[in-house]
Amino acid sequence: MSLVKLSIKGISYSQTQNGAYALILNEVDGERKLPIVIGAFEAQSIAIALEKEIKPPRPLTHDLFKNFAERFDIVVKQVIIHKLVDGVFYSSLICERDKIEEIIDARTSDAIALALRFNAPIFTYKNILDKAGIYLKSNSAETDQGSQEIDDVLSNPETFGHEEETNQSGNLYTKHSLQELNELLDKAVAQEDYEKAAKIRDEISKR
């Protein structure tokens, strides 16, 4: 079976289900997207790895794994999403130490969080992309349809913070100046409140 290389497009927040997240992978040589439901912790870990300016004062679990692996000269060479059963994706870490290759089973969300930290490529098999891949259109009307398709995939939402705070966060941070937002971001990171940091970062990006 042929492998298809994927890139990370981003993390989608469901418009219809509070606390639901999907990691959106993009076909490198095509137009299809592969949405994968992920937990709140993994969404946070992936978001931090994607946003280079957020530096946790202490290593998160995936950072710890990377530090541990590097200490013992283990390198994650690539990640392969190799199976899809009942809506659940299964992945493998292809690792190497002393020129000996090992394959380790992993949850897809963990595998991708590690792939980001090791700058390792992500692949899936063509038949999986044929089965689960979707097309997201570019114009506004069709984008709404694409968002609905992603929402349909988000069948197992997990809470990422409190609903009340999520609903109010937009109004809360729009009142601050850019300088105040950057100060709040530094404070949130120092306190290891990465949920708040992600929301502040989103507001800064909008500016």
C-alpha cells in the first residue's frame, strides 16, 4: 500500500459542540483533509508545539518524552497512521537508535505531538485517506459546509476549560491592548495556564 505524506493544517474548534477538538491534517500533494478527534490535553500539547513563541517553564509530557529519548540517542524518524477501525485511528512511531529501527504503537494524537517535536514527517496509507479524507472548499458558503463536515466527525467531545469562560473569552480579551495581551500571555505561560495562553495567543493573532 502506498504512503501519503500529511502536513498539519491546524486544530479546529467545533462550532456546534463545546469542548470538541479536531486535528486537521492536510494531504501534501492533494486537496483532502484528514480530521482526527483528539483530547483536550493533546490539543493543548500540539498547539504549544505549533506556536513556537509559547515556551513552558517546565516540560510537558511530550517534551519530557523527547528529552528522555534524546538522552538515550533515540530519534523518532516518522509517524505512520496505519489503521482506521470504527472511527479510531491507530498510529506507529518509527524510531531509530544505533541504526536499529523499532516500531512503537501510539495513539495518533500522541504520535503527532511527538512528530512535531522531532520534526518527523507524518504519513498515512492511501486507503485510509480515501476512506476518511474530506474536501474543504474555499468560499464562505462552502466553508460552512466543510465546517459542518468537521463537526460531524467530532463525536467524542472533551472539555477544554469551562464553558462559561470559553463563551466569554472573546469579549474578555478584546478589551485589552496588544501590550497588555503580551503581558497576560507571559503571565499565563509562567503560571503554566496553557489554556488561557492559547486564547490570548488567538486574540493576538487576530490583531
